[in-house]
Amino acid sequence: MRRQDFYFDLPKELIAQEPLAGRSASRLMCLDRKTGEIRHKHFYDIIDELDAGDCLILNDTKVIPARLYGAKKDTGAAIEFLLLNKRSLDEWEVILKPGRKAKIGAEFVFGNGELAAKVLDIINDGNRIVKFGYSGVFEEVLDRLGEMPLPPYITKKLEDKDRYQTVYARYSGSAAAPTAGLHFTPELLQKIQKKGINIGYVTLHVGLGTFRPVKADDILDHKMHSEFFVLPKETAELINETKRNGKRVIAVGTTATRTLETVGLDGGELTERTGWTDIFIYPGKKFNVIDGLITNFHLPESTLIMLVSALAGRENVLNAYDVAIREKYRFFSFGDAMFII
């Protein structure tokens, strides 16, 4: 299967540069994966698409202000850090720009010297392992000095950093938001539960590997980066019960999907799990856990559009994207949503 099979031409003006004033006011395209039928709604109508006994599985990861701007200690040359994965106490895998300034042993400072970093190792793709030094609590220092790592296609400054955070974000560790969840409000979640739809949570700390471009012509040559996930016992039990009752398990976002399909590879009942996943889901892959997916509209030739094509069929998805472009849906992180049924 070729990368070009997932290409579509997207007008630049349809890339959402900022969130709508109301989280759930975005548009919602409902796509029937069996027939290809499309219906147009708003996200607050999602409750009408869910049945009592269904369960929604949300990713409760929290985005950290992972972008830091500082200087090389000995020369004062400017440097940018992007935190990816926490390796151990105060040690992180990071991307540095410009990387040539970051040899092993190089030291950097941020703010007024309240945060320092030293390069310990150079690993795959030129990423670095660094050890941070600071006084106090690292998370508090990072909150003061760091910026939200918005995707490169968003060029407008985000005024309220909480808008790149889901309302149910709980566990810090992501370098990017699980954006399908940005459409939910506390009030909408309360209405959903009141209707008898159950809500469960997984945690997958989103790394930039999720959004890494597919450069290989043959998509099977693409290598996903690993991301850390947690499937709690109560969520595993909720999914098992939902399946036994003949109801639907609906993932909110591709990150929740990747977590569930990782733990459900053997097709049996789910159990509590913690680990790392580099699962790559593309057409031809079987889904063992999810029955539906709430997601945003994704980049051409990305692993994310390949995942939704695996669930709904490539032709159905590309046709839906053509309709979305014609109807001027908003795309990507701050854009509109799709419910694949």
C-alpha cells in the first residue's frame, strides 16, 4: 500500500488556527463505515448518536508546556528544547534545535538560570537525553518557562493554553493534545452519563511520533515511535462488560484507539495493562476492541488518516474528506469532528 493512496488536496484556509469559542459548537460529520452514508450535525448532538449501555473511552493525558527556549551556557547561542519522554527522575528525551549545538556534555540554561540542562546521550533520529537541574518542583518551573507545543500548521498564538487541553486531562506527560477530546465540555459529559452511557479512561502520553510524517512510499516501511500507556483495571472491566451486553465501545481519538487495540491484540477479554506501544494501524488491520471512533480530520498521508481508513475503508474516508472540504469543515487540531459508526 502506497503513501500516495492517502493523499488529498486541502485548501490552506480550512486549517483551523484557533478553537471556537464553545468547545462543543464545532461541526460533526457522522460517517457510516458500512454504507459510506454521511450526515452533518454539531458536536453537541453527539449524545443523540449514543445509546444507553454504550461506553466512551477517553484519553486523560495532560499536555505539558513542553517547548523551552534558552541558550547554550558557554556561548549564549539560542536553543529550543521540545520535551518528548520522561526517562527517569529529571532525565528526558528531547528534540533540540539547532541540534549541532548539542554534543554530549553540552550545557544549557533557561529563564534567569532557574532551569539548566546537560546532554547525557545522543540517540535515534538525533534526539538527546538530557538531565535537568533546578530548585523546587520541576513541573512548576516548567509551567513558568515552557510553552504549549502547538503543531507547526498552527501559526496563530494561543491566548488561553487551557484550550489545548481536554477538560478531563489528569496525568501530565504529553507533547501534544488528544485533540478529539477537545470538543467535550463538563456539561456535555454529564448529559452523556445521565443518558446511561458509561465513560472510561485510558492514558496514553502522546509523543510526536503520532504525527511523524510518513516518508516511505510503501507505508509498511514506516516505523512508529513508542508511546507510554496505561489501561486501568476499572476501564478494562467496563469494556468487557459493555461487550458482554452487546453494546458499543467507542474510542475518543486515535490515541485511545491505539491503546485499546494494543491491549486487545489477542481478541480476548481485557485486563489491566501498562507499557509502551508502537502499534501502526492501517487498512487490512483487524479491530478487536472498538466499535466506533470519534476523531478530528487529519493530515494527508499521515498515520492518522491511515488508521481511520482501516476502520471505515479508504474510499469512504477519502470521499468523506472531499465532502468536508466542499462543505468547508475546519481541519486538524482545532477543527471539526467526525464520528465513524
